Amino acid sequence: MSNFGGLIQEYYVELFRQNAKLRQKKLAALKTPEDVYKYIEELKNKIRDSYRFPEEKTPLNIRQCGSFRGEGYTVEKLIYYSRPDFPVTANLYVPDNALPGKTPAVLHLLGHALDGKACGEYQAVGISLARKGCMVLMPDPLGQGERISYPTRPEYQNTREHNLLNRRLISIGDNVGAWRIWDAMRGVDLLLERPETDPERLGIVGNSGGGTMTTLVNAVEPRLKAAAPNCYITTWQRLVENELPVDGEQIVPGFGADGGEMADLLILKAPNPLLIMGEKDDFFDIRGTRETFEEVKRIYSILGVPERVQLFVGENNHGFKYAGRRAAYGFFNSVFGLGSDDTEPEHTAAAAEMTFCTTEGSVTRLPGALTPDEAVRHEVKKYAAARKILTPDEIKKRLAEILHLAPPVKAAPYRQLRPKYAEGVVDNRFGMEPEPNLITTLHLIANSTFMHIPSGKEAELYIPELKSFEELKERRLSPGTFLFGFDYRGVGESMPDGCDQGSWAEDFFGLYRRDYHYDAMARLMNISVIGKRCEDVIKAILLLKGSGIEEITLTASGIGMIPAILAAIYSPQKVKTAFPAHCRTMLESSLSAFDNYPQSMTPHNFLNITDLDILQELAEQR
């Protein structure tokens, strides 16, 4: 029996390949420095649309919580506040023997080590650069080190906390990448508040998730003069081809559309010195790393400084390996004139407890402080509470814009699929094609076989949680009424087959799994998955109407309520609805506001416009 989940993967592969062709035309047109600088201005405008930062910088309220000494350096244990009541724990490595004049400084953004700044691999970078004459600031990322919101819930820590926070922030038009960038930009403020810092020798380095943040912060922070991202740079096209799920902050909303690629994040800061680092055996495809380097080097060549962009490729797998760290030391030694070399001196990493800025190694115990979880909750509720009251027509208009919704006016073509016989009922299957080469499944649950979509006076169209037939097969059939179930894209028989992270077990709701991955790729390309699912349901309604069903009652359960409600509002053919008396709102008081909603079901900026209860009323009143 056919399974159409693989078509979802190929749908996105083709989308990114077509985007790459558009990109090549754009890059080929860049011939002169003037062309390049005009292109950079376009990229700056584009990335401004991707992020929303606070309107003002609030006081950092820097607090030193102790220090400890190493050979040739001192580590200051600092807390600074990137937002009100929102602490960032950090270690600042200060050299004992500063170079003459002002001191160069490096912001070291950390990868996904759960212990954050206590990780020995990352301490090595701070120690080595400090002994070469640089100050090095190492802040804990969200969900790591001392900034874990759920100390007793490992399933929500590290990258999964990032993705959980992202679910909530998307609902108010924000994203976790913007929060992490802002934390880092306030770290730049901290460095520049120190009188010894040389503002002309301010660099940034990071590995893995820190390589991501190095790339993003460097792209938007004009005060940074040199950057060295490791084990992140490839191409987004390679990521989707290789079915590689990435973290919430690694998706720059909308930036991939119209030919956008990872290389553009680096081109944004041309011609500043740049070292692109990667490893041959990394899951971030090294072919994409090399492709990106060639694109960026061509831009630097047009600007007359090809030597300012360098490539290092190690022989290992993912991580900030010894050879990669030495490449970073050599880079900063060269561009900042440290008068040193690329060696890593022998050292001993400090015990985790020595690096702590808080008494018990967790901001959850810091009086008056908000954990990342609490801060994001507070922000979401604040925006929702400030929402203006809109008329139904205003809600429909604005919501259609964020869903990128153009309600279909005609039914999609369909295929007659082989029926399935199980547990005394017949699953009559029809493969509806909402877009070319994409197949969703319409099920007719009956006591007999149908090779056509029948006409009749009444029908129920059920939109499932995950799988129509499994959820309907126990239903008793009402005489004279046809019972249909519709699996929109990504559920039922079109549920993607691959790209699980960490386990082969099917987990639609996982914070790092199939549905999340394809939604992330869609957001990168400025596509609304929930908007597409709404269109799918509308096309199923039109198909039934066009086949002679006179009256349709739309029902749903679980997450299927969301595309069903939207379809009832926007369908050009009116339908009856029989939804539960009350939908859970997007602001439910559970462990997390969106634990029960996959990211794909959260429209961008949704809570600034309406909520599910209001939409349910609109659907039922229509």
C-alpha cells in the first residue's frame, strides 16, 4: 500500500533547489563593489524583517559574583541582565599580561553542551585566548549551564528548551533566535563598558549552536570586527536534502526565501575578516561548507580582499576539536596582532562549581530573577493582553495575511486508491493532490466498497488528530450520512517517513522530530504550514461539494481542530460545524503554553490578532 510521507521530503527538496537556481542568477549579476554593497543593503533589510529586538537597552546591572585564577589569567564570574529581571550568567577570562594599549576582546558563544561555560572544550578556548592577550566573555546559552529552566526535566533541557521556547514566541511574532542574539549583543555592551577593551579589535567565535549564534550575531552586530564560526556553516539546501532537523534559533524566519542562503549571513559583514571552520565527518555537510566558502570568497574578491576570508576543514566529526581551536587562535592572532601563535598551552579546566555565578548553579534559585521559561511566558501573556479588539472582518483579513492564505476556489484532482478492509469496515481511499506531486488522503468509512466519491444529501468531514481511519474505525455509521475523514498534509498516510532525531520511534509531537523539521524549513522560506493545511481542508470540502454532497458537517479532534476551524472560516462553500464546546486556548496554564500544539500548528504572530476561542466562535457563527 502506498505511503505518501516521502513526498513531503521531496516537496521541500524541490523548493530549495528552485530557490538555489534563483540565487545563482542573483549572485552572477554581482560584478562590481557597488553591486556587492547594494546587495548587502538588501540583505540588511531582509534580516531586519526576521527579528524583533527590544526597543531599548535596559541597564545591564552587572554583578561580579567572585573570581578564580588560572596560570596567566583570571576568570571573573559575572551576571548581567539582558532584559529586566532576566539574568545571563557568564565567565570573563581576563589576561594577566595585557598587550600594550587597549585589550582585544572575543565573545565566545557556546555550543549545545548542557554544562554551558563549564564545558572543558569551551574553557580551553577562553584559557588559550586569554593567555594570548585577549579578554574572552563566555555567557551561558538559554537552557544550558546555569540557565536551565527545568532542572528536573531533562526532556526539556538544552536544544529542546530552545525549541519549546520558540513555539511560544512564534505566536507573538518573535523567535528564540532573537532572544539569543539579544543576550549576545548585550554581552558586547558588557565588553565595551570595560575601559580596557579595544573596540577596533572585537571578535566572535563559536562552535555548533555557538557557530550558529556566531554567524547570526555577527550578521546583525556592527561593532564586531572579525568572526570564526565552527561546525555550523553549510547550506540550507544540504540540510533539507539530508533530512537534518536543526534548532529553533538556527532558522532565520523568511531569510531563505527569494534565493536566500546561509552564505548571505556571512556576506552581510563583508569585507570584515572571516574564518569558516568545519569538520569532514560533521552532520553539517562539509560539501555545503565548501560551497559557501566559494560563494563568500567570490564576494570578497570583487571587493579586492579575497585573503580576508579563510577556510579550515578538520579531519574529525562534529565539535570544537583541537585542530579547529588552533585554527581559531591563529586567525585571531593574525587579525588582532596578538604577537603569539596558534598553539594551545597546557591547561587544566576548572571544576564546574568554580565557574558558577549563582550559589547553587541555577538561575531558578536567584531571587527576583526570571528563568527563560518564565520570561517567555511573561512576554507572551503581555502581548496577548495588549491585543486590540478587532472586528470579525479585521481578524479574517489579518489572519489570512499571516497564513499567506489564498482560499482555493476549485477542488484539487484526486486518485482512486485501493480500499483497505479492517475490523468490519471498509476504508475507501482517495488520494487528493493539493499541489503537484503532493498527495493527501480522503477516507470514506463505509460498510461497502466505493471506487468513486458518492453524492448525497449529508456528509460528515472529520479532521483528525493524526490518522483519520484509526480514529474513525470504531464509529457507528449513521444511516443516510456519509462519513469522511481527511488527512491533510503531514498526517495520516502523508506523515513524513524520516528525519527523526535521537530515536527512530514515531513522535509527531516531538520537539526535534519530523513535523517540527518540515515546519522549520517552511518558516525559513516564509511558508505557513498551518496555512497550507487550511487550504488542504478547504480543497477537500470543495471536492465533496463538487461530487454532489449537499450539506457538510465539519468535525475534528485534537490538533485537527485548528485547520478545521480555519477552513470553516475561509471556505468559499459554507459548512456546518460540530466542534467541542470549548477549545483549549493558546494560553492554557500547563507546564508550557504550547506543549500540546506542535510548532507547525502555531501561526506566526497569532496572539497579536486573536485566539482559538474567538476563531471557534467565528467558525460556528458563519
